[in-house]
Amino acid sequence: MSTTTQALAPEIMKAEGMTTRSPIAPVPYPTHAPRPAPSRPRRRLLVGAAALIVVAACGAVAVWWPEGAENGPLAGRPRVTDTRAGLSYAVPDGWKHDSAKDKDLIGAFSSQMSRTAGASSSGGATVLAGRAGRPVPRAELGRATESAARSNAEFFYPDRPATLEKSHATELDGRPAQTAVLRIRNGDDGTARLEMTLVTVDGERTAFLLGINTDAADAKVTADIHAVVADATVG
């Protein structure tokens, strides 16, 4: 199992003493270049550690259970209501959300749920939500989403080749959105999958859902991530 797989299973943890600004919040035009990455030996210790900076930035996330069953594969499942991002999304069977640990995520993220490798899953996976650094105009959603996806790929998988598999306009709960999918070389014989969906919540807020699967061939996990995005609501 690679270091990245270990870091994403069961969840992204925190670490202390890191001050590098996160490159993850999806904005179309960065105001300044990111800080140079640490030397490669140190980076190996940090692979997959995107939520390792202790930032008290959240506290606005809760889990609730819908009273009435709705149509769809995630009907009746617990939900994460992320008021900072302005999103609500379901927790599929086999996934886990811990609201207390959301408080330790770096500032780019406001909630997270994870899935560990098991009998029906060959790799670890995580879904994170957050609010974009600033509103993204609809015309810039494509560019901003692809840029943010690549930024996340470099952050989670330093020095690993990443290929844009697809990028397309879509909708999330009736709002304009864009989804970009990257395939990432994960070790000598593995491939990870990163899916970024950026959505216009309202005129003043853009949010995102980020799904990372350490084993791109695991169709069940990919299906779970698709279901979470399709079922997500705004508000």
C-alpha cells in the first residue's frame, strides 16, 4: 500500500508545524504563486496530507437524518450539512463522517467523509467539501475547476503524473456546475482518481465537492462519489 493510500484511509488527519498556504481553494486567477514545495525526502512524508495543517476554520457542519425517504440510491442515508460551503450531501453505506474532526481540516475544506479499504473496496477514498476562495463567474467555471483539480492532484500526490480524463459542464441541484476528472499515477502500478465539482451556490458564493479514490479501478467507490454529487443539494 502506498503512503498516499495510507494517508487517505481511513481519513485525512492533521499535523502540526506546517505553515504552507493551501493551494486548494478553487479561484480562477491566483493572486500570487504558491510557496515552493519542500525537498523530495520531506515530501514523501507528506504525500496525501492535504488536511494536515491545524486550522480552526469550521464548526458549522452537522449530520442529520432526513425524515422522509426520497428517490435515489442514497435515500434515507445520513447527510452532512455544510453551512460554510452551502452544501448538503449524503453519506453512503460504508463511508464515515466525524463532525468533530472537521474542525481540524485546513481552511480550504469545511467537511469530509472517508471510506477505508475493505471486502468490497480495494482502496481508501475521501470526499471533501469547501467554499471557493471567491465567487467564480459562470463563464470561468470550466477553467477554475480544471485548475483546482490539478492543484489538488499536486497537493495530494506530489510529483505524480496527472492526466485530465474529462471536463464537462453540469448542474448541481439546478445550479451551474463543472466537473473535472483526473487520473493520477499512484506508485509503480497504481492509478488514483480525483474528481472536482465546482458549483455556483449563489451570486456571492461558489463551493466544491472533491472526491479522491486511491484505486481508480474500484468501480464501487467511483459510483459512490457520483451518487454523492448527483444527490447533493445547495442551501
